[in-house]
Amino acid sequence: MRLSRDKVNKLAHTVADALASLDNVEFLEDRNSIRMEARRLLEELLKEEEKIDSAARKKIESQRRTILEGTQEWDILYRKYYNEEVKKLGI
């Protein structure tokens, strides 16, 4: 799933705000540094998800016959191949 830079920033702000609201969390850095790190981590996760998505799509495209995206068969194969790629990463 692709998210705009603004959406990733909004998520990072939400994460930093949620952490700041917890009583048992104390920041060793300023809130902006926490937000920036949260943004970096979110971007990393989104890149990994994009790689998994791409690998699943390539497997479907490599089938002998054409399977159209949006069909039930495509959806089933996509979930299967997506889960296989996630398992390869040990997640």
C-alpha cells in the first residue's frame, strides 16, 4: 500500500503523541526526534511491504495462463503468495 508523505507524517505524529500520553514512557530525546524516527521506521516497513507485494504479483504473472487482477482466483493466489513471502522473512 502506498501512502503519501503527508499520511506517513500524520501517522508518525500520532505515534509520537500516543507515546507521549503514556504515563510509563519517558522521552530521552525531544518529541520531534521521536516523530522523525517513527516516520523512518514506517517508511522502512512500507518499503518491505512493497517488496512483498511485488514478489506476490510477479508469481501470479509467471503463471502459464493469464489470471486477471480482481478475479477470485487472483485474490486467492495473491493472498497465498503474499503469505509465503511474509513467512520467508520470518514475520
